[in-house]
Amino acid sequence: MIVLDPQSTALVLIDLQKGIVGRSLEPYSGEQIIQKSKTLAERFRTAGAPVVLVNVRFSADFKDALRQPVDQPNVLPPGGYPADFSEIVTGLGRPEDLFVTKRQWGAFYGTDLDLQLRRRGVRTIVLGGVATNMGVESTARQAWEFGYSLVFLEDLTSSLGVDMHRFAFEKIFPRIGRVSHSENVGFS
């Protein structure tokens, strides 16, 4: 059991939005991630700890997206993303939650996430979302470099392939934080 101080801990959920959680994910489906995230978010709110919902959004012309040359570029669907692509899934967010929009994998660069967490006295981030080895891992690396303590919830994250998910949880996350499951996180 990992016991956390609700006065200095935040739950940060990455890209639990309509255009992403409907994809084929492994080892957990988008619906499984959403249900466990809703339950944990309520526990955080009840304890008085902040819940942060991060989504990714781009302008209609996609000019605010990164465009460096890569071997496997992100391919836009014909006609662009659907209008509701960036909407947080129904029933997850509450008015008192923090909402952060990013325009790349990580949730810190180009956003006010660090500022909002520090103003609330947050020193520990409990992290989940999609995709494990993309948005979650990128955010985690940035958080670690900013000096935050991290708790990774294996059952609140998923990826485009089980191998990518496992690699992050076996090789990366234990080096920068603690790995657990949502039912093993509590408050002092």
C-alpha cells in the first residue's frame, strides 16, 4: 500500500478523451481505464486532492502540432480529427478539476501544469492515462526532471501494444518513481 498526503498529491490523467480511448488499446481497454479512473478520481476528490485531466488538441489547420522529420509521422485522418476528438470522456471530469490542454505528448511543455500544481503545494503526482509509452511516459519524464515524486498506476494506463506498456512499467517507470495499482493507493 502506498499512503499519500492528499495536501501534496495530485492525480494526473493523460488523454482520456473521446478520440483516443476508443482506439484498440492493450493490455486494458479504454473502457476499463475510464471506469478505474472515475473511481480513483472520486477517491482523490473526497480526500481533497486535486484531479487534473489532460487532453491533446490541435487547431483545425494542425499548424500548432510538432512537425519535425520522423520515420513514422502521425497521419491525420481524411478531413482531420472529428469535432469531439479532444473532449474528455463523459462523466470523468468535474467543475472543480483542473483541465490542461497540450499540443504534444508531454503535459508540461507549453502548458501551465507545473504552475498549477506548485500553487496547490503538489509534490507527488499519481499518473495514469493513454498511451503508456507516449503521453504518460513523456509527462512522467518531465515531472521527474521538475522534481516531482511519481506513482504510476499500471491498471490506469494502456498503450497501442502490450509490449510498449510492459517495457515502460518494467524498465522506465521503476527508475523514476513507484509502480502500483489503483486499489493500493490510499491517503494518510
